[in-house]
Amino acid sequence: MKTLISQGAEAKIYLDKKLIIKERVPKNYRIKELDEKIRKYRTRREISILEKASKIINVPKLISFNDFKIVVEFIDGKKLADYLDSFDNKKRFWICKLVGNNIALLHNNNIIHGDLTTSNMILKGNDVYFIDFGLSFIDQKEEHKAVDLHLLKQALESKHYKHYNSSFKAVLDGYKENSNNYKLIIERLNKVEGRGRYKTKNNKIANF
């Protein structure tokens, strides 16, 4: 019997034994034909990116799908949002560096996750799994890669503020190791954070 574990504006997420089921729900305010077209497109895009990402980093295995539903394996591990702050410094730095390694690999292949938060990362053993590619897309622009990193920085600052600076530095250390365009992306990140809508108290990444 499946259990509803999350419901957002776009989809409902269910747990059914060892499976995660994501169902994109109809929007009654949209014309039916348009709504179905949008939901089909977004589902197919997510499937395509998930399959591509699976060849690069750890992601849940795709089990089945249709026009509006995706079924993937359930990763039985620790959600980083819940556990990152409980780890000692050494383990936390190692995990954040691994996260940065993985983000760089996605970006090298022009995959923009679109929702990089510790809630969308699962630690299982010595592996980090990235989940929920619902907002992902393919783009080679440094701008989008910089915004991806910025979103993670904001998530760390909000959810893990006690260790925010050191954690994000570790992410960037890992990102630098694997990135094929680190300098330009970090330069763009500084510009992104220099804009009014992205300004924070610590808006210069180059200081890390």
C-alpha cells in the first residue's frame, strides 16, 4: 500500500515498499489539453535527465514510467538535511566535498539540477545520491551553473547556518577538483550574487 510522503505544487510523492512514485497532478485552472501537454513534457524531460545523470553520478534507479508518473527505487539512507549538522567536522567536510564533486560532474555534462538543497541529497554508506530532478534542464551557460551553486549556498546558509561557511567552502573545493570550467563559473557566481535579488552578507565567493 502506497503512502503519501510529500505533496508539492506540481506532484505527489508516494512511498510503496522500496519504491518512490512521483505523480504529476492535473491543474484544473489550465485547459485540459494544455495541462496534459505540459505534464507530459515535464515528465519526459525529468526521465531523460535522470537517465543521463545515472551514467554520471549516483541517482535512484528508474524502474518504470508513463506520461505522468515516474517510479524509482527508494534510497534507504540519511537525508543530508536531517543529518549534516550532526556529523563531526571531518565527516561533514568530506560529504560536502563529495557533493561538490558530483555537482561539477553534472555541470560538465550541462545538467542543471535546479533544486540543489540538502533535502534532495541522500547519504548511503560512502555515497551521496542526488534525488528529485523535477526542475532540472540541460544548458551549457555558466549563468545557470552559477545559479545552481547559489541555490545550494542559500540552502546551506538557511538550514545549516552553524557550519555554513566551512560547508560551502568544502563544496567549492570538491567542485573545483572536477569542474572543467571552474574559473568562469565562479566569476559568474560572484556576478549573480552581486545583483540586488541575490545579495547576501557574504556575497563574494572568491573570499573562500
